[in-house]
Amino acid sequence: MRLLLDTHVLLWAVEDSPRLKPAIRVQLVDQENEILFSMVSVWEAVIKIRVGKMHLDWRKLVPVALESGFRRIGVDLPHLEALAALPRHHRDPFDHMLVAQAIAERATLVTSDGFLADYPVEMIRA
């Protein structure tokens, strides 16, 4: 299974947070799964750090995620095409792009964000 981590799930995973459900931990280490994280999540983290909503060293985020066996994806044309076709259920541009990326990558989005349930994307609740 291909799994795309929402920003908070990525952070929980690299920080080994107790907020990450045991069932999700199992999915993240299952060799049958391909775990994706988006540079959109890194961008979101940097913005939240700049405005004081988050405190972490964002420079360690990508190396730790890669060391965990996760695969990094950027923003590409198929992601933008999926984004353009999305309904607008709420205003968070980071969520919009992560949903679009999950659709374009044929990945299941791993999130605890209930607002995303209205979008046409496969999800696993974290």
C-alpha cells in the first residue's frame, strides 16, 4: 500500500510521538508499504515555525524521514491537475495540496484531520 503522511503524522512519526496510534506505527514499518512524505509538509512546518506555532529544527525533518525509509515527493504537474479538480470544502492550502498529491500518487492519506473526510481520497485515520 502507498501511504502519504499528513504533516502532523509525519511530525509524530519522526518525533516518535505517543500521539501516533500503534496501528499506524505498524503500517509505517511494514516493508510491503511505501511511505511517502511531501515537501509541502516541510514547507508547512517552516511557516508554522516562523509564526511561532511550532518549535522544532525543520532541517532535521527530511533526513530523519529519509532514514526512516520514507520517500520524499515534491510538487509536480499531476499534483496541480488534481488540485485544480478538487472541491473546496475548507480553506487550508496545505491540506488541499496533500489531498491532491494523495489522489495523483494513488496513495492513501494518513491523517487525523476530520475535515479531510469530505474529499475524494482514500484515508486512514491516524
